Amino acid sequence: MRHWCAVARLIKTKVETRTFDVFHVQKWLGHETSATTNTYISQATSYYSILPVDWVSLALKPTQKLAGQRDMKKTNRMPNLALLPDFSPVENNGPVAI
């Protein structure tokens, strides 16, 4: 899960800023050096070329219309999404704050 979060966060920064923000993700994950976070760049690049969207939002939303799909929606398997709060306690500080 931590690995997926690192790759998804890198992709999110690429979508938002047009570049992989290694230092933001490094801080969020609590890595001491950026070299540790850099190990995820190659996978993030590969996955971004397949689906260049914010993977974090895609995973947390119950439905998301993907590019290239006309009337079909990709449904997330989270039937109890309404029970989750609208915020995440790790949104700003990452898992290092837990």
C-alpha cells in the first residue's frame, strides 16, 4: 500500500504541476533522502503514460468517467464511501505523521 501511495502521489504531482515533485512526496512519506523517493519515478512514469490522471482522486471517488469512455463509468468498489469523512488526517503530513 505504501508503494502504491508513493507512485500515486508522484503521479498526482505530475498532473498538478507538470513535473514529479519528489521533495513533496519525500516529505509526505517521511523518507530521509530523495534517493529513496526517486526509486518510484520509473514506475510513476510508466503508469502516468498509461493513465495520466490523479490516481489518488480516482481511487477515492465512487465513480469516475475516464478519458476515452463515452457513456461508461468506472465504478469504484467502495460501497461504504458515505461513511468516510470528507478529509484525510494524513492529507498534508503523510503517513509519517501517524
